[in-house]
Amino acid sequence: MLRKITILALVAVLVALILTAVGYHMIFPALPKPQRARDITWLDQGWSADQRGKWYKASQGSLIIPYSWFLALEQPETGNHELFHNEENLLRYNLIADSYSKYDPDHLPVGLLKQTVPDEYLHELGCGSPPCAPGASVHREWLTYTCAVCHTAEINYQGKTFGVDGARGRWNFTVFNTTLANLILVTTLSPPMFERFAPRVLAREGRTDTPEERAKLKKEMWEFLASPTIFGGVVAELKQTYPTEEGYGRLDALARGLNAQYSVLDSRNTGRGNAPVLIPPLWYTHDYGWVETISAMRQPLGRNVSESWGAYAAVDLTNPDPAKRFHTTIPMQNLFFMETLISVLKPPVWPEQVLGKVDPEAVKLGQYLYEEKVFDNALSPAQEQWCPDPPGSPGEDGWQPCPNAGASRKGLCARCHAAVPETNPNELGKHYWQVPVYKLSVIGTDPGTALNFSRREVYTGVLRETFGGREKVPVGEVLQVTTSMVISNELGRQRLIPGDPQAATGYRKNGFRAPLGYPAQPLQGYWATPPYLHNGAVPNMYELLSPVEERSPSFWTGGREFDPVHLGYRNDQFEGGFEFVTRRSFLGEVRSSFRQLLAGHLEFNRDVAGNSNLGHEFRNAPKGTPGVIGPYLTPKERMAIIEYLKVMPELKPLDDGADAQKRREMLQVMEQEFDSASQK
């Protein structure tokens, strides 16, 4: 009998160890080897090295975790006591080493930085999830993200590396954030880890290392783990709020952003995010009439406030004192500065010295196909394009005649992607590029992002009176009102250099909309932005120009080795890589369905939500076939278009470049202010 009990006990211990190992692997997944370029060439995109360094280290106000904790955490591997912020470890998340560290004494990778909460807001916002309760632990210094963490790319080819500013970043946002939260939890629960962690934190914060201070630190850690941001993340995992794995360079930005912004008003504002999208490139975006994946946002400042807020900048929406609502950690001067820098950013020029020369004969054929050849089977622009209802007057709130009468019908690609100036000036006499939006039924790509956003409504909670007593309002309206309140409050408090509020807003009203379609932006520089489609479902440009049946149903992402022939990244399997799949295996769907069932969702669908690689297809089909936007292209024609994409000329500037020159002059003043502020 004793022997049986002993065997059962050993089996129980073994099972517990296995479950612990499996659970540990689930919260700390395998990562690729660090990729660090010792000699990197940055392409000339109109920025100086110092401007690039400022872009990498201009905070947008995100409060991720207390900075002293970030510097004290250890790496998650069992038995590894190396610090988490060790550069080699951080590069495993596909972050990029910052060789220009003038503005960061801690030498963190591109896009990571220390953020300081303003003194006047410390006890209101310094807990990270405002409004801070009386007696809550607050922290002055936090780890923060800058725009550059998502919008900087490093590309390798045969041992050479070049960088592209404003391109799609390739870091794993989801894994990085969940790893930080899980490390804090494990450190709190593990006595040996806490014993090593506590002295580092207390020394950094200038506190005495006593049992009382250690107990206080552990209390602060439990408070942080119970905060709405972290607790909400746990609930989201249990409820499978984000059922589609995002991987490298993708996230469901709209769903995650809206959930982060408005779940504090009402728990019903936490919407499901099952439509991840690629991070968009930034060149030319300042001059687009509307931006974002679904062309939903009009004003640069409103868009940047919304993005910063959704990326965990603190905004106090629910303070019992209405006078304190809309206080924020978002630095308006930095947003103004970064947007102005972006406004003069040029698309990357094909680096022949690294990737090889182009074929001039193929370029000629590609230019003809792209710019001149007519698709005789196309629908009319009015049938193809999503157009908003007209407001009271032309130019009001960004409205333009749609379709734009000046758009060309020529070119298999240019008929959709050519830049066309807006017909009417806005209230301040400004014109922007009118980027056409194509109906979901026409473009045929995954509709999830557009549908999810258009269907969102927000419960107003304590802001009900702000919205005329309505319990819930459309998503565009709530974004317009709340971001405008944040901007109005902070522009009255923060100092802008130069002091021109209209320039800070891009000379546009703050507007949001919810199109049922996707925009067709100009494609200059897009050779450097694989994978393709808004959701990253096509690994390279060659497949994007191919019929759907020739596209890869699955491929691996996370690598940086470029394929200059097909314009993509090498996508073979490697340790720590992410496998993008459009359709799960049977066993994979059984596992997914079981997780969904535990979360209260009963479904069995092997097609992965948000991951469709259909649409934007070139093949011979009857007129009006959904998803078919051009005729079948031979392999030679596909390669010719690819060659032309490598050398497309830049867009001619609006207004003969006068506004761009004014922005360059503003930058000179802004850079002096940045240098002055960084020395304080």
C-alpha cells in the first residue's frame, strides 16, 4: 500500500512539474536568436542622423511599467539571472539596436525610453491607470514607447544591413508586453527572484533596503498587477478577446486601442479584436486627406493622440472631479515635433549597392503596366469606391467630391494607387492628397478590420452628459469628442514650440469616420514594406500580383533576410518565428475551439479570423467579380511591375513644396527645443 502511495505521489509530482513547465512555456514563449547589425547603412530619406536620433527617443506618453522595475527584472528563462533589459535579450523581440544614443543614457533599443510623469499630474496619473485612488502607489519614471518602435525597419541581405525609417516595424508587441506583465507576477511570487529584484529597485529609487521597504515594494507590485490595465489583460486572455495571434509587425490596433481607451467607462466597451493589421509606413501620410488602415482619421494631432492613448498613455476619463478629466501624460510638443519630422520624410530609394541593380527593360514594361495599360473589365469608379455622404458644403470636415473627377482610369495599378489632389480646399484653404477607398465587396480582402470598427459603439458612462445624455454613441463621435477634449485641455497647459496651434493640428479639423472599405495609398517605397495586404496575409509582392490559388496559405514571419527578387522576407521556419496561417489544421482548430469554449464562445471554423489572403487579385474573370481588380498577369509582367516599384519617382509635392519648406523651418526651432529639454 505504501509503495502504491509513493508511486502515485511521484506521478503527481511529475505531472505537476510537466504542467508547470508547459505553463511556463506558454507565458514565456520561445524567441528567435538576437539579430544585431554591427554595420548598418541608413537610407537617405531626408533626415539627418541627429533628427533620426530624436525620432527614436521622442516619448508619446505611454506608461508601460515603472522604469526602475524594468531595469531590475531578470530574463524569463529558468536559472537565467541576466537582466531583461540586456540589449541582446531585447533584440530577440525584433527590436532594433540604437547606435545613436545621444538622447538615451541607458542605451535602450530604438523606440524604448524613460518617461517622466509631470509633477502636477503625479498623484492623479502616476499609478498608470487614472484616476489614482488616494494612497495608491505612484511612480514618476516609467518605461515608455515612442512611435519609432513600430515604424522603423532593419533589413538584411547577404550579410549587409540597411535601415528604413517610417517603414513597418517587425517587433512582437504582444509577446513583449505580456512577458513584462508575467515577469512582474513571477518575480512577486518567487522569493529568490524577489530577493534579487528588490535591492536593484530600491537602490535605483534611492530608498533604504529594509524589510519595511521590501514589503512596501511587494505591495506596489500587487497593486500594479491588480490595475485595470493588467487585470484587463488577464480577463482578455481568459475571454479570448484577441483570438487571432498577431505575431511580428502586426496587431489589432483599432480594437486594442479602443479597448484601452474606453473600457474604463464601461466594461461593455471591451470589444473583440480578431482582425490584426500590419503597421503602416509613414512617408507622405501627413499630406493624405485621411489616414489609418481604414482611412478613418482626418487630423494629424487627433490621430496621434488617439494612437498614443491606445498605446497606454494615461488619460483621466473618469475622475470624480470633472475639472480633472482629460488630463494626460501625452506630450503635445513631442507629437507636434514627430508629425513635423514625418511630414518631410521621403520614401526609401532602392539601394543598388546592397540589393543589386534593376533591369531597365523590365522597368519600361513595368511602368507601362502600372501607369498606362487599361483594365477594360473594370467597374466605374462610382461602383468601386466607398464614398461618404456629403455634408453641408464642399470641403467641410474633409469631405470631397467622390470619386475624384481628376483621377486617371489608366494603369493596372495607377488607376487605384495614383495620388490625386483634393478638389476643394478645406476651411483654411489647404489641399491634401485624396486617397480613394475601395468597397469591401470590390477589393475582396479580409473585411474584419473595417466591419469591426464600423460596428463599434461606446457606452458613455460618467461622460453621458458630455454626449447629451445618450447611453452609447458611435465610435467616430466618441473619438472625435474625447480626443478634442484632451487636445483642448493640454494645449491650454503645455507650451508649443513654435507656438502655432493650427500648424500643430495640420490645418485640419479633428474628424473621424468609419468607412466600409480600404484605402489605396500611393506605392512609392512600398518595395521595403512586406508582407502585403492590410493584414499581412501575402508574403511578397510577386504573390500579391498573382491569382489567389498561387498564394501561400501559410508562411513564417519574424526574419529580416530580404528577398529582392520577389520583394518579401525569407519565410522558412526558424526557432521563435511566427507561422502565419490562413486556415488551421483540424487538430489546431480543435485546440482553438476548446479555448473559445472555455471563454464562452462556441464555434468551429478552421479559417483564421482576420487572416484571409483573398482579394486584390489579378486574374481573368467576369466583370464585377468580387476581389478581382485586374487581369491575369504573366510571370514576366509580375516581375516587370516589381522592377518598376523599385524605382518609382517620388510624388510631386503639393503647393510646389511651399508648406514642406515651412515645416523644415519649423523643425529647426523644434530641434533646439528638443535639445534644451533633453538636457534638463
